[in-house]
Amino acid sequence: MHRTARIVWGVVPVLCLACALPAWAQKREVTVEYILSTFKPQHADVDIDTPDRKEWAQCKVELLEGKSGYLVLGPAGQVLRRFADTNGDDKTDQWGYYHNGLEVYRELDTNANNKIDQARWFNLGGTRWGVDANEDGKIDEWRQMSAEELSKLVVRALVTADTDLLTPLLVTKDDLKTLGIKGNLETRLMGSVSPIAAQWPKICKSSPVITPKTAWRRFDSSGPGLIPADTHKSKQDLLVTENAMAFVDYGDARQQGLVVLGELLKVGETWKLTGPPTPADPEGKIELPSGLVMFEAIRGAAPVAVAGATPDAVPEKVGKLFNKLRDLQEKPPAANATKSDWQKHYKDLDYVLVELFNEATTDDNREQWVRQLLDVINEGVQSGRYPTGIKRLKELDSEMAVQFPKLAAFAEYRRTWAEYTLAMRATEDDESRTKVHSQWLKDLEAFVEKHPRSDDSAEAALQLGFEYEFAGKVEKARGWYQRVVADYSKTDSAKRADGALLRLGLNGKLLALSGTGLQGGMIDTRQFKGKTLLVLFWDTRSKPAAEDLPALKELYQQYHAQGFEILGVSLDPEKEATVEFVKQRNVAWPQIHEAGGLESEPARKFGIITLPTMFLVDGNGKVMSRNASLDEIREALAGPGAKK
């Protein structure tokens, strides 16, 4: 039986609501409608479960043990909200919001003044912990944040031109004091971040990559690397990641945009910017600024052996080389430059990196330059701008076995990919492409066997699973997915492989899938029991998905009255693109959308690797086909066993 809880409320925090509640409302009957319609997260950048209003009658409110707060439970019994009084003063001071049964966001009143002063993101919602010291609804300080989440906030600050959102992301003087960074490095860092707030409006308008529709897609970086405390005479070791970048969608379907974040420094549990984020030129002019902390480590690693030299003095040769490297990175040839221009560019990079390697005095620094050199040459070969670089990659691959055995796998993996890319470009017919592809698979298998503990082997083994699945060799693909899960269990590759295994075994099994509807609320495949259901994983960028759409709309119109349903699972990074597409194309069926695109929870759960992917489910909720084609769908709907 539905039970309505009565809670004695204190003053409801003003910042939880659109306005303060009048006195008569501060002690009232707490209902599902009151909670779900009144209380919203102060920060809206988190996916929470809120059922459609028509489902609210199936939800209920339950008292927490000891009447210290209450739970709101959804139609399937899942937790939607958990609001609690943690200090026993009969006033709510903790507001928890849930997604897929997990708490993803929490607001707190830690000083008992009925105003929110902290916000935390958990589980699927992230790892952030922010403090709103002046209780104005904006985060003033971050106590915890991953580098990836930092990149998301930077992109949002660029799109909204919000200086207040940016400022807490910058390293501060107090941060440097906490880390024990003093002297020249402190001066350089503060000089790097201090002007950013004033320059922010101009930075936000500096590139066509930043538009009102720009959406974060993924994060990438080099590192992180650990700089020993004695390098800078800091209080503790410094954790730094170099060449951090955020990839974004900005409306051009042909390419992604890029925001260069540069060097990130970890302060406690929070990553911070040490310089201005810069949207890259969409024509490919990518600026990779030198990292101040890492650069100072290089300076400190090779002190000048000259009487009277100061501790911060830079060896003249190292300084010139580093400036040259920075110039080459910041000013590459134009996108339409000749091959000879690009070849000279990569050779110049090669020369400078080798010279920096020769000047380095520690193995860690030497390893850093070798890794960067291998990545630079590999990028040149795979981009098609430096095909002759394959000879250099082979030379470096051979040298690693002698000079840096622990980098042997790193070098070999990049050489293998580069050779495969060149060979595929040189093929002119299907038979040649098949031979090249078969040899590449053999090379990947040999790599995994030779370097079973390499970081790259998890990716190589997952790639083998993908390739064999594409080729229809399901059992061989399953074997590689199982190997990734067993041997590389702590990697992201293992999570994707586990999802792929679940997907491969779906036929004949009950399908369990739920997620946030495009218009809010939860959608669960159990809602479609008794009907033939097609679950369609897609995104607006997939040409095959767009090509299938007219046929699917025709089938939906023809068989919907007979019990045929379609549930779309959009894997667009941001839901705005899906909303616009669905509206323009007049798509009638419901859609699930979770943040993250191909890294979202539904995609990872089933190891989705190609779009569209379609599951055909019978009226009992069991999967008839985990990889349905249009012909299979037509046959199932028109056949003798079809629902009438």
C-alpha cells in the first residue's frame, strides 16, 4: 500500500528552491509530487533519474530509519532521492540524487545555516567535490576533481564565457604554498595564470571551434608524470600531466575540434590548470605550450657547472632546444602545406627531441623524450604527412631493445600501427587489402604474446576482439574479449570487453536495459513486455543509421498498431544533437540518452563498437537477435509467429 510520510521540516534551504518557502509550508506533508517538482540539483550538469509525471503515482516516499529523513522510490523500487538530517536538529542538511540506483550527486549544508555550501559528484556522476564558501550557488574551490572532469568544465566555461566557472580551475598561490613551490617556479606559474581571467572573454571568442553548440567529447594527455620533491625543493612529489587536450564537437561533421589545456598540476585530490586553455585552429594548427613545472624539472635536472651560477639558471643549450621545440609545436606547417614542408617539420622535431634526450641527465627524462619522439613520428606516418618516417620508426624500434628495454613494447606497437596504415594506403584491390589486414592481425597477436604485461597489449587484445567480431569469427572474438577481462582487469579495455561478452551472449536471454529518457524520466525495456521490441543503438553522426531510418519508420508505421515498438539509445555525446535530429526527422519512438556517447553506461554495458547496432526482442523480453538486420526485422514482423 502506498504510504505517505510526514516529516517535520526546518527552514528549507533557499538555494534548493526557486524561492524561500513561506512559514506555513515549512511543516507540511511530504509527497512524491512535492519532492520531485520542488527540489532540483543546484548544479544541473549531472544526470539524475526523474520519472515522467504520469509515473509519479507509482512512486512512494519512505521514512529513513529513526525518522532522520526520507527516501523517494521510483516505479521499480529504485532510489530516486535521499534527503537526510545528519546532525539531529530536525532540519534537512543533505540532499542526495540518484541515477540507475546509485547516488550520483549530493548537496550539503555543513554549517547548519540552511544554505548549501558543498556539492559532491559520485559514482556515475564523477569524482568532484566543490565548496561554495559564500553560498551564492557557485563553486569557489574544488577539493576533488579528475583531469578528465577538469577538461569538461573548461569546455563549458569556454562555451558560456563564464569566468566564475573557470577561476577555481586555475592553480592558486595557496595551492603552491600547499605543495611547497617557491622561488622562480612560483613566479612563473602565477605569472601564467594571473592574466587569464581578464583575457577570458577574448579567449572564448578566439576560435570557431567554440560555439553555443560546442560539446565536450573526450580527454587526452601525456602522462601523468611524477616529479620528485627534491627537483623543485617542494614539500612533496609533484604529479603533472603534459599536453592535455579536450576533443569537442562544434558542428562540423567532418572533424572534431580541439581545446589545448597544456600542463595540469595535481593539488591534493584536484587537478588544476597552470596556463590558459586555448581553442585550436580548426585547420589543424595545434599549439602545445611548454609545461612550466615539467620545464623547470628539465632545467633542474641539468644544473650549470659554472661558479656563481644561480640554482634557477638554465643551461644555454637546453633553453634554446626547448624554445625550438615549443616553436615547432606551436607553428606547424599549414594544413595545405607541401609534403616537403611537412617532412622538414617532422625531421626538425626529430632532431630537437634527440638533442634534448642527449642533454638529459636522468633515465626518466630520457624516457620522456623517447616516448614523445615515437609518438611524433608515428603521428606523422599515420596522418600521411610523413610516410618516410616509417624508416625512422623501425630504427627507433631496434634501438629500444638496447637502450631502453622497457620502451620496447611502446615502440613496437606504434611501428606496427604505422606499417599497417601505410600498407592499407598502398593497396588497390580487395584481395590486397585482405592480405594486409590478415598480416596485421598476426602482428597484433604476436605483439600480445611477446609483451603480455605491456600497457598497449590490453588495447591490442581488445582490437583483435573487435576485428574478429567484424569478420564474423565470433568464437575467436569471444576468446580475445575473455583474455582482456582476465589479464587486464583494471583497464578501460577490460570494461569494454566485458560488455562485448555480454552482448555476444544475449540471444535467448532476457534483456535488461534502462536509462534516462530524452525528455526525462526512466525508460526500462520491461515496460515493453508483450510487444516485439527493437532496441536501436545509434547516433546522429552514423551514416548507416541515417540510411536505415526511412525503412525503420516505415516498419514502425506499418506494425506499431500490432505491437511493434522501437526504443532508440542515442550515443551522441550531448543530447541536444539528438533532440534536434529527432524533431527534424519526425522520429516517433522513445529515446534513451545518457552522457558519454560511446563511453556512456548503455554503450559500455553492451560493448557497443559499431553503429547502428540493433537488438530484436520478443514479447517475453528475450533477445531474438543481438545484431538484427532490416531483413530479419521484416521477417520477424511478417512471419507466422509475428504478433497480430
